[in-house]
Amino acid sequence: MSTPALKEWPLWEVFVRSKQGLEHKHCGSLHASDAQHALQMARDVYTRRQEGVSIWVVPSATISASEPNDKSEFFEPASDKVYRHPTFYEIPEEVGHM
């Protein structure tokens, strides 16, 4: 039984959370046969220096994204909701740094 060629494996997007970070950051893509294989490959490729504490792998085919050409109509409605911006609110001194 032969292993499928690398190019036939699904493409996975890799996100790594570093020891210093609170969020996962996209660090690249790789081809793998399944999720477990993608996690193992991501660990080997993207955390060689033991800088990661968590890895997410997501099949690229399942990611939905907005189109850059649609940015004006996609993001424009937010500009008419100025009340959502924190500039209208005063933060009491007791609160400190937010």
C-alpha cells in the first residue's frame, strides 16, 4: 500500500501560542494526511526551539475569509457606530491600566 503524495494531502494552517503570548499567531501552512499528523509536523517545524506552549491546526479548506476588494462595503458599516469606540467614555482613575 503506497502513501499518498505530499501534494495530495490536505493543506493545514498552523497557529502557535508562544510562552510570552496570550494569543495564537499564524506561522505558516503545511500538508499533512490528518489532524494528528498536522499537529506532529507543526510541532517539528514551527516549535523547534521549544518556544510554543500550544498549537492549533486548521484545514485551509474550512477557513472563510473576506475578500480584500470588498473591504469598503464589508467594514464601512462599522464607521457609523461611533458609540462603539472607547473615546466617548471616561475611565475612572481607580480602574488603572486597561
